[in-house]
Amino acid sequence: MIEPESASIPLEFDEAEKKALYKAIYLRRDVRERFLSTPIPDPVLRKLLDAAHHAGSVGFMQPWSFVVIRSEEVKSRVKGLFEQANREAAQVFEGTRKDLYSRLKLEGILESPVNLCVTCDPTRNGPHVLGRHTVPETDAYSTCCAIQNLWLAARVEGIGVGWVSILDPVSLRQVLEVPQHVIPLAYLCLGYVDQFLPQPQLEMVGWLPRAALDDVIFYDHWGKRNAG
């Protein structure tokens, strides 16, 4: 854990630090395969969780909790949930899209040394959280910030992370014995890998291209492309 040594901290990072940050952002990948059996040392895993725990959150609510899963029995049960949900998801696609979907590797539940369920507790810190009155979903948004922190920290450590979204959250809650009021927001697979892909997997196989940056930027009003 890194804490400022004094009340005065630098306003700007040096060039090497900036370069490292952007490198981690651009080289982050959603990893579904090529996991190694090498265990993640506890101190390293704790560093990743601490990075997640230092994410920004609306009203400093910190609604997240982390369920670390190493049990093969629990992983196998979650893998079963994935297989059922994946069969159902495949039915919404047709033709070549369905064929491509069937060939995609979409999880590494059993292959990864650590699985991690990131949860969100909407009741944490009571019913009145600063800044949340008009947008109650900010608890989930804040938890996603924690996930991104963990993802980037993992990439720096050479650890792959894959988000398994093809899971029924009700069934997952039952398997992990998560309380009814707590949301199992993300199920992640973590582990060292023998390779990070040069591009996101779905971009490489032609599922979708990366949108052009200019296509997703508007100025002052929705749809206004030009500034000023």
C-alpha cells in the first residue's frame, strides 16, 4: 500500500510515471485463456485488492467487498452456472454470428488460480449517502471503479484478469452465500499468463471493431461534433 509521505503530494507525475500509467491502460486485456498454474502470492493479491479499495466512490461510500475463491469445488459449481447461461446466451445469435460465438473462449474459471467476486452493498453507510440521492446507482458505478483499479494493477503485475459476465446473478449469490441485499456485481478470473494479446480478443476475431474516438465525443449537446 502506497500512502503520501506528507500532506504535500506532487500535482503531476513525471514523464516515466505518466508513460507507465498510459501503457497499463492501453495494454490491459480481458483474459479468458492462457492462464498459468503459478499461484498468485498473498502479498501480491493483497496489493491488487488494496488498489481496488482505493478507488473513488460517491460519498466515500466504499460499497464493495471481495470474495476470494480458490476452492476447486466452488469454482466447479460456478463453471456449471456459466455453462448453463452460455447455452442460453448462444441461442440469441444466428448464422455466422452464432458459429463465431460457439468458438469463443469466454471464461477461465477452472484454469485461473484465483477467482474473485466483487460485490456491491447498496445499504452500506445507511440510506442517505452524500451525492447519491438523485442517482442511487452510483453504488454500482463506484464498485466498477474499484474493478478497473484492480484490473490495471493486475496488468502492471503481469496478472491477467477476465470478467465472466455470462452468469445468473441469483444462482451465483446462492453458490457464494452472498446476502440477499448484496449484489454480486462482477466475477473475475485472475492469474499469471504466458501471453497478453496485442489487441482485445473480440476485436481480433472480428466480433466488433473499436469505435473511433471522434465518434463518441460530443460538445455541449448530444450529437454536436464540433467544439465552440
